Amino acid sequence: MRRILAAAGLSLALSGYAYAEPVKIGVITTLSGGGAGLGIDTRDAFTLAIKQSGNKDVELVIEDDAQKPELAVQIAEKMIQSDKVDLMTGIIWSNLAMAVVPNVVAQDIIYLSPNAGPSALAGANCNPNYFNVAYQNDNFHEAMGQYATQTYKKTFILAPNYPAGKDSLTGFKRFYKGELAGELYTQVGQTDYAAEIAQIRASGADSVFFFLPGGMGIAFMKQYAQSGVNIPVMGPSFSFSQDVLPAVGDAALGVKNSASWSKDLDNEANKKFVEAFQAEYGRLPSIYAAQSWDTANLILSALSKASVKDKEAFRAALKEADFDSVRGDFKFNTNNHPIQDIYIREVVKEGDVLTNKIVATAFEDHTDAYADQCSMP
């Protein structure tokens, strides 16, 4: 276990509530294995936001879930029972979120997701103690379904066989009006995609949509480039995020992907975030870092208005979303999931660095498909 006491850093404008007692936040994220890059960016952005706030009363309890649901469950229970955390956050993977979040919120602990957004928690099973600061899983894929409809006629789609993968292809198909050349669910953590690439080659597809985050996407793209298959690929930002682009290499150039954030978004909060993250860690931030940064600053804004011990007041302060998001306009829907713009990005090279730039807006003020099933007011 790693404990971090927030140290004084650059000033973040906070006023109002006086921090009379420490606030303890449990951060469960993936810091080892094939998905470690995602969790490291999540951890690093969150800790940097707390550091820069100058708030010395926030304590972070950070643990590695190793991408294992059973371990995440054990850590969460220890954080609640032994560490006595006030809030929880950090989980990257939807299967881990589904294992952890329902039990956490049932114990009256507020959980804020910086990434995973399974559909099962957005609709009928929404909860006042659950806030998703990232997206609902379908959202980015919906944007690519719309893009594919405008660009291609016969798309082959694939994703891992776990909740986010199923939401991914559901979201894509919700907005895709062309023909499907094939649909595959791969194994979580898979590293050999020879069979899938052979099916793509033989499918007659004019395009490929894939959602394979972390090491899975790196393995797929490297093997795809080596295979000689020249069918264009596309995906959500997770398949071409800043944390995986260096490993994928030039094979990613020109690929379109969807996201609610990009480092070139023209707002002051984003410029400060990108500059601060790069200065602190010597690398560009990914979308995982951006979402985690926003999660930390949402918490800080709520702490400036209400005590975390007053759950009703603190939930109301969170719901206001009174912070400067790196995404620009941001607000919560009735199911505590974001209403936000979603963009189409293209992988480009800036000097020797592969990165993304926005080339179009797919949706403005986009909501998820499950909010009307949520009974919260």
C-alpha cells in the first residue's frame, strides 16, 4: 500500500468550506500488468491535482488492483473497514467496477469513476453515491459508429469480452447504419490476434473498428501492421491513447478515433493541465490522465462547499460540477453521468512525437442511452 499526503504546490482557487478534518480518498487502480499504463496516468494526474491545490488535508490511500476483480474487492473492503476512507475512485476496468462499486455505494461511500462507465450502473441501477466523471461506456463508440456511417459501407468490429467491450460494440451499432462484415469478442488480456486478423482479411470489410485498450491494442496494432492487411482501422480514444501511441508507432498515423478530450482543446484549464502534467512527469497526458485530473478537481470543488461527512450536502456539491474541466463545458445528467461534447481525433506526428488532434465534433452535449432508466430525480 502507498499513502500520499498532499503537499503544497501551485495554488488552485478554493474558498468557502474550511477543512476542519482530514479527508481520506481511496484510489484503487491498475499499476502492474498489461494495463498498468492506464492506471499510472490515472494515479499521476490525480496526485498532481491534489498537490497543486495546496490542500494539505487530503490523504490518498493508493493500491494496485493488478487488473484482478477479486483483488479489487478485497482492497475496497479493507479501505472501507480499516483505512476508513471517505471517498473512493481510480478503477479503470469495467469488470472491476462491477465487482466493486455496488458494494461500495451500498455502504454509503461515494465512488467517483475516472474511467469505467458500465451501462449496468447508468440505468436502473444508478445510485446517488455513484458519480461517473468520465463517460458512459457506449459514448465514444457511438461517435465512431456515426463516423463510420459517413465514411464506410462494410465495417468489421471487435472488442474484448467484458462489460466495456460489450458496451463498446452496442454503442457502435446504435449509430452505425452500414453493413457489418463481422463481429468478434476477444479474450481480455489477449496478445495474439492472428486468427482475428485472418478473419478480417477474408471478410470483405472496407474498414475495421476495434476497442482494445492498453497492451491489447498495442499487440493488435503491431500484428495488424505486420500482416500486410491494408483495410483502414478506427476506434475509440482508448485504442489510440497517448499512453499506447509510442508502442504502436507510425502504424497509427492517420487513424481516426473518438474522445471527449484532446490535448489541443482550446481552453485555459486544459492548457494549464497539459503544461503541468508534462512538466511534472516528462510526458504528454492521456485521456485517462485528463479524466482523473477532472475527478480530483471536482472533489476539491465540492470540498470547498461542503463537508464530506455531510453526505447529502456533499453529493449536492458534486452534482453542481462547479469546476474548470479540461473538457470545457461539463455537467451531470440525472444519472450522475456526464453531458459533454465528443470529438473525432486523428493520430498525427508533432516532431518525433505521436499524438492526437481534433478534426471534427461528433456530438455536442451528448447524453447516454440509459439515463431515462434511472429513477434518481
